[in-house]
Amino acid sequence: MLKAERIPYRENYGLSEDVSANTLNTYYSTTVVNLYLASEYLPDFFPVQPTLFSSASHCFTATAIRSSRASSKLIKQNKDQKMNPIPKNLVLFMVLSILAVLHFIQMQKALTANNYLLTNATPQEIIAANNSQLANDDSSSYTAGVDDPIAGDFLAPSVNESVLIQGEDDAITNATIDVDTSTARSESTPSSNDGTKTNKNDDPMVFQNSFVWLNATRLSNANEVLMTEQFVHNLIMNTAPLDTLDGSKDALAQTMCFEDSTFMTWEEDHNKLKNSTSASASRMIEVLAYRLVFLAIHENQFGPARNEALARYSLRQQEEHRNDDKNSSSVLEKHNVGVFDYECDPNTKFLVTSHNSGMGFGATTRTQAVDQIHLAVSTGRVVLFMNTIPVGPDHMRSQYRAASCDRFDLQCVFLPMSPCVISNNDLENGTEISKEAYYSFLKTGKLDDELDKTKVLTLEGFGYKDKEPFLLREKYVNLISSLYDENLHKNKNSNVAWRVDKEILDKVKEVIMNEKYFPDDVALHYMLRPNLAAKQEMERIIDKVVPADFNPESSIGLAIRASDKCGRESQCMPFSNYTQLIREFAKKRSLTRTGDNTTNTTLYDTVVLTSESKEMMVGRFAYTEKNGFPFRFVVNDEDVAQGSGQPGKFYENEGAVTPDRVMLSSLTAVKMQMLSESTVLNGCSSFHKIMASLLKMGCGRSKNNYMEFLGKNDNPEFRMRCT
């Protein structure tokens, strides 16, 4: 049972296992002295568990009042019946009862005056009070932010990776994508089948994990060695712009975007945006809309874990501060609950699906996974992607060929879609959505009543959809509105809210409601959140291959899709054609940017080249400055160049390149194509369309990226068509 830490001194003062009115009332005739003593010590612990203390104080007060009433009744009976005088111990009993009542009245005044009641304080205010109290505790040598890395600056975006990492010997050196995630799906066999305790409520400080969930065999998230409790906690808590001091950076920073991209650094004066109709102002509104829809999806996926995260945070603070037994294990550790595993609120509903590895990753993500995210958001469900698991429908049991770590699923390379974790039994009791029900949902935007009531729905991807779910965009608008609801988010600092007011939000809503493919682009973006090991490895490669004098404004991105694409889905051309294309493209872009057509001088000196084809990658060696080619190439020499977009063929490559390595190379190629001011892409490739989506959202290094698909090239010779 997970709860704000049980009071360690209760046994010393005669208190029962749970502080509750029913339990305490049994003591009112014999243990008023004990209650009074407890009331003297409870305030010392109040700031780390305000609700528990508030509830207990009400119980103690009620008990004392009942004691006084019982005593008064007894006095009256004695008087009426002219019985013997009241015993001295009963007089003492009454006096202590009155003192207890007065004491708790005083404490409740202090309680209300300091806004510690959850009904009057935000989670951030509660935790700030916790930190302040612990930092000033004279009974310990504890120092906030030093002895407790979590209790320091709670909202700080940086994560101290040296603490709270799973296992003392999990030092990370040269971390690669092939990290051990075998402990991710821990299977804890239930110790008994008769426990059904679900003691929960809406009070985050007393959230309790159910007996059933703790003891069930769960479909756990990956337990990365780089993952810390603080990292996950910040992802859960820091979503709404009004709740954070850094512009929701914890959530936004998990994207593929560069740190200095427009998406990550958006900060515009709201007066300029309101009063301008320029293309620049429109672009900033569009980027803001992308950010907010991304956060709306994040809220849908992570919001149900917020109460539990607060409870865990409070519990960790108390355990680390109060517990002298460093070898003791928490309830979560005893039940093999990973740092990214949360039961989530009891009314949470789920949509569980799989990621199809029968097609290319880009095609599956764009045509199926995006739709499944939309279905979940439209119905208020958390979407989970399950592959290679022992239970559930066949499409979830079969091995996922696009991954090779011990899990064989998306989490080999990507972050979990949500911290919410279901059990095997939850999935087995789920209901499959039929194809007919799915298409009916697309038309109406609603599930039928029976499906809507079901906790877990499962869905197999049905391929290309005709349209997005009815009222989907309205749902995103409503989620964004909730992020700016001041009744839920009380911090009114305009800078925290990115200086966004109602008029700007109205413009954002207009973009969401009218921009073609807008929800698809953001859902796609959410899928592509690399896990910590993959992100670290991509950053290492980028730092290695990008020259120190690299300038995004003087570089062109060239992404070539060849190999198995040729003839089957797209026309192809030799590398020599691409070199001529770059010359012409650089000249056109230079003219557009300068307006000067009297010179052949180009603004570009660098080409960022990516391809899955070894032939294309090797082709660059024939074109150097010595041979009169005016551009240098920036490439990833560690790219596996797998020669195919089909996951089933990854193992067939020479050297048995693993699917995880292929995926890492592919994601690194996406990242590299966001380096340049101008980009040339193949519109026949789903993966290149993913690159285009990220550039459109403002994820690139250049603030004003221009991209062009080959099918729209000015030169008919290079105007490749999809077949």
C-alpha cells in the first residue's frame, strides 16, 4: 500500500495501524491522554503530510468532543440520580479532553492561514512547503537539495543523473542503444488472490496503490539504467505552462527538437502577435499551437499519474529523511515496481494497441499509430503500445521485428507512451474494438456505451483512414483550455504562461481547427520521443560529426531514399544527379534570400547527407573540393546504411546489424536533417515525410527552414515521381 508515510511513533502512543475516526473513537474513553500527547507531536510532521494531519486532527477533535459529551452526560446522570461524587480520574479525563479540543482549534487556524490544505493549495505549493520544512528541521543534519536530490529545486529542469539510478553498480560509460532493459517487465507472482483493497481517493497525498496491482503480473515499462525517479516525476508534474517555471521544458525537451530550435525556445511578446498580421507573427502562432497540442497529448498520457507522483514524492522525502535503516526496501521495491511504473488514478481507461512491424516504421507510424493516438485522446483514454507480450490478442503476442532488445518493442529505442501500467489480467479482460466499431467512431467521434464503459479496449491497426475522428480538433482545444484553467493552475505569472492570453489562445485554436494534417503532425511528433539511452547516443554522434564551424544558415540538407525504394515505390537517380541538383538548389535559394541575380555567389558551403543506401553514401567521395565541387559533406560515418526500410530485412544485412541499431541510425538521420536552413526530401518516403513534419513544427536549428520535395523541383530531370 502506497501512502504518505505511516506515522512511525504511533505504536509508542497507543495508536492503531490506521489513523481514522472509527479507530480513534474506540479509544475515547481510555486514551485521551495518549491523544493529547500525539497532538503535541503531529505538528512536527504536518508539512510533509498536510492532508493526513488535517484528517487526523479532525478525528482527534471529534474524539475529544465525544469524550467531553460522554463525561457531561455522566455528570448529569449523577446529579439527577444523586449518585456518588464523580471520580477524580474522570475529572482529569474531562480537562484533558477540553485541552485537546482547544489545541486542535489552534492548529486548524494555523493550517488554514498557511494554505496547507489541498483544497486551497496547488501541488507545487504543497511540495514547496515540504521542502521548506525539511530544510529547517533542527532535529536532523539534513540539508535540502544536498542530502535529498529530489527535495532541492523541485521544478528544476536539470536531472542529477548520479543519484537515484536503479542499482548502485549501474554506472553508465559509453552508453549505447543496446542497453539492458530486461528488467522492464518484472513479473511478480501474486502472493494471494483474495486481496481486493483499492483504498483510493482524490487526495494525492494519501494515494494508495491497490493490493491487486502491486501483486499482479504487470506489463511494466522499460526500466532504463539512466532513468531516475526525479526525471519521471518532472515529466508527470510539469505539463501545464502555468505550473512550471521553465515553460514546460521537462515535457517538451523529450522531443527530437534541437535545444535552440524555434519549438523549444518559443518566446514572443503577446502584444506583437496580437497586433501583427505578418508572416512572422503567423508562424509564431503556428509553432505555439504545435507546442500546446503536444502538451495536450502529454497531459492525456501522463495526467492520470499526477496524484500518485505526489504521494511517491512525499513518501521518498520521508523515507530518505527519517529512515535510519539504509538497507530497508520500500513497498514499491518489494513489489518490483519500476521508476516508470504507475498504477494511475482508479478511473483511468486505456486503449491498448500494437505497432505493426510488417511495413516500414515510417509508414506504420504515419498511417496507424497516429490514428490510435487520436482515438485515445478523443475518448479520454491512455494509449499504450504493446508488442511481444505473453497475453492479449495475437497482434500483440507476435515478435516485433523492428526492435532487438530483450523487450522486443518500441521502448527499446523510445520513451514509454505513459507511466500508467496495466496488469496481464487487465489486458486479458479487455474488449477488442471491431473494424466496424472503429469506422463508426471515425464518423461520430464516440464509442458505443458498452465500449465506453470498458476499462481496457484493444485495437489492431486497420491501415489508411479516410478521415480523422469527428470532433478530434475540438478535443485538443478543450485539453489546451484545461492547461490554462486558473482554477486548476493558480500561478498567474504571465512569464510562466509564455505571455499567452485569451486573444492569443483564440488564434491558436483557429490554427488547430483549420490547418491540414495538424493533429497528425503532432501525434507523430509525440511517438518519436527517444529514450534516454537513444537520445544520449544521438547527441554523441551529432557532436562527433558536425564541424565546429558549422553554420545552419549556410548548409543544405540532402536526404536520399534509394535501395529497395527504387522502382517499387519511387523513381531513383544516380548520385551525380544529386550533386547537380544541389548546385542548382543552392543558387535558387541564394537568389531568394538575397534578391541579387547579378552574381553566381552562393550562400551555402555545406551539404548534410543522409541515406540508408551505401551506394549513395560512398558516392560522395568522388565529389570533393579538389574536383571542383564547392560544398563539403557532413555525414554520419556510423550509420549502418541498412539498405532497406523493411524491419524484416534488418537481420539479413552483412554483419547482422540489429534493428535497434538501424532505428538509431534512422533517428540520427532525422536529427541531422534538422540541422540545415534548406532541405531536399523525397516525398515518396514516409520517413522523409516525418522529417518534413518535424521541420514544419520548428524543430530545426534554423529559425526559417525551407524544405522542398523532389517532386516539386524546378528541373524536370530531378522531379522524381512516386510509383
